Amino acid sequence: MTKLNDSKQALQNLGIAALNEMQEAAVSNIIHHKNVLLLSPTGSGKTLAFLIPLLEHLNPKGNLVQALVLTPSRELAIQIEQVWKAMQTGYKIICSYGGHDMPTEINSLVEPPALLVGTPGRIADHLKRRTFDPKGIRLFIFDEFDKSLALGFEEDMEYITKALKSEVQKVFVSATASIAIPAFAEPKQLVVLNFLNGRDEAPTVEMHSIWSPEKDKVNTLYDLLCTLGNTSVLIFCNHREAVERTGSLLAELGIPNTIFHGGMEQMQREQALIKFRNGTAQYLIATDLAARGLDIPDIDHIVHYHLPSTNAEFTHRNGRTSRMNSKGKVYMILHEDETLPNYLQETPPSFSLKLHAPAPAASEWGTVYLNGGKKDKLNKVDIVGLFIQKGKLTKEDLGLIIVKDHNCFVAVKKNKIPSLLKGVRDEKIKGKKFLIMEAR
């Protein structure tokens, strides 16, 4: 099979009929071994824009790592890994990040993957340990490179860059135009593909201001959520401590929610995102870690509990509700003594809260966890079959099903979960018994 056919088959495996204009441009330039700076909005398909041409570069007879992708977060690394596996290329991939078991990663690298994806700190650690040979790397991709710089990974990025051959092909990917490529990484000739069209400065959102009479804005946030009713809301705070405090206070006020920040364990973060995606949690309170690079569908409303310090982060937050030509609503909770950042030229129109609006009803969905996944040959059909036949559910009782390598998460109508768990307690799937429980 030719490499062109490999790419076509990969797209078919993903259920994609054709690439968009941005992806076509990226594929063409990367295939022709050009150094590329790709600028495109969040949600436009940048991951596929570099994975498809990456496939064209790989040698099936190679026995070293051939391509390296650096990402600012473990979530983005995992997301890239999932897309690559869904492409069904036949080429091995390893995902490497802090918090992942190092001995397991080292053991996996004994037989080097064609594609290595990971965070700067962990990849630099592997290079220092000499757990893989970088001499075979021909394509080096800096995904969301500006975020990696903002998170303080510049030293690790420089160490990695200097460990590779000077002639390695480089691809820089970002949703922000207003940041320079660091001198240690900048190639002599660079093709710039800018598909932002001003969107990094002006996303398509409807903005509102909400004035809090108190510096502590929790009561105002509560009134806003009551006004918005049952809908998905992503609430941004500037610090981990504020995320946890806001989540706890909202829960005390009768609004269940989930939180997301960099200080949480990987499994906690993963479950928080899954519960938000499948509707178990309607409110996600997060730091800027959730502003980009995560697999979160379009969200109805964005709330800035705190305003970020930079226009870039403000834009990325808002982009979560204005992806790919969709429109969204953004709310800024402000106090009269608050100094507005320079990127806000004027205060958006005020939004009126409903007086004495009832608290939103709790979600009708819950999440059921299984301690087996793709590596155990489990698939969605197996789960649906078990839950309907033995758990006595109907199709209407089931929501989003997410099957990962080692576990599964299933959205189930909350009132059906007790009887479901009782019905499947002693059952096996493909001859094996799995732990099935409600995710907490």
C-alpha cells in the first residue's frame, strides 16, 4: 500500500471524508519537509493537520523513534495518542507524561515506537536517562508551543531540541499569533500558515458583565447559575485554591459540580472531564489548564469568575464556547473595585439576574465505571449488551460511552444505577469478571 493510500485509509478509519483547507495546507507543506508554523483556532482540527503528514514520513522498517510531539499537558498528549490509535496506522505510539509510571514507560521504550508524544519535562527526563535514542527523529512537532513556554517548560524544550539532529524538521502549532518562537528552536526557513483570521483577537461570542456587590463573588455566581438553569457551564478561576473553594461553596449551596486543575491526580482530572462531557456534571470549575487542548465539546456558557492576566488566555477560554463557527455566551463577574485588564477596551453590557430563581435541578445522569477497556478487548457493543440484557436498561437509559485502554465510563440514568449494579454484579464479559461501580 502506498503512503497516500495509508493516509486515505486513516481518514476513513476516523470517519472523515475530507480534510479542511487548513489541514490540506499543513499536510502539503509538512509532507514536503518544510518547517512550518501553523496558526489556527481551537477546535479547527490541528491535531490531524500534523498527524496525517507525519504518517507519510514514517518508515515501516525503522527501529528507532522517528517522530516526537511535545505537548504542554498530559491531557493533550493522551488526546493525540487516542487520535493516532483511532487512525489504525499500524505504527506504535507511546504517550509519556509526569504522573505516569516511569518504569512502565521505560519498559515500553525498549522496543521504540515510531511516534513518541509527551510533555517536555518527562521527555527531557527520558533523554537524560537515555531510555531512547533520539538520532532517528526526523520530525519534531511543538503542539501548543506557546502554552508550554507559558508553563515554564522553556529549559526542557531547549534541552530536547539540542539533543536532536540540527536538520530535524520542525512544526510549531498554536492558536495564538502573538508569541515568538524561542531562538533555540527557530529554524532558518519557516513557512507560516495563519488561519486565525483575527479570531485569536475576536472570537464570536456574546459577552456580558455581571456586577457582584461583594468581593467574594460566590453568591453572585450562584445567582447566575440559577438564572441560566439546566445547561453546561465552564467556570474559570485563576488559581487552584480558588477552584477548590468555589466548588465546595457551590456544593454547599446545593449546586453539584466538578473541578479541574493541575494539582489533581491524573485519574481525578480524567473523570472530571468525562463527567462534564457526559452530562453527569453540568458545571466544571477549572483553571486555565482547561482553556485549550482538551477534548471538551461545545459548551453553552463560559463564566470568568476571575479574569486572566493576558488577552491570549482570555481568548482561549472564550474559544471553548465559540468553536468552528458556533457562537457562545460569556459572562464576566466583576466587583466595582476590580481593575479591568488592558485587553478589555470597554466593559461589556450588564446582564440582569433573575431574582429568587430556583436552584437548577440535579443532572439526571450518573457515571458507571468498569475496570477494563480496549486492552481487555472490551467495546461499546459488549457494554450495551450487558447493561440491557442483564442490567434491564433500555437504550434511553444509556448515554455517552467512553472506552479507554484500561477502563470504561458509561453515562446511565441516575435512578437506574442501583438496579443496574445489582443485575450485573455476578456477570462476566467475554468470560472475564470486571469491577462495575458508580464513579464518585
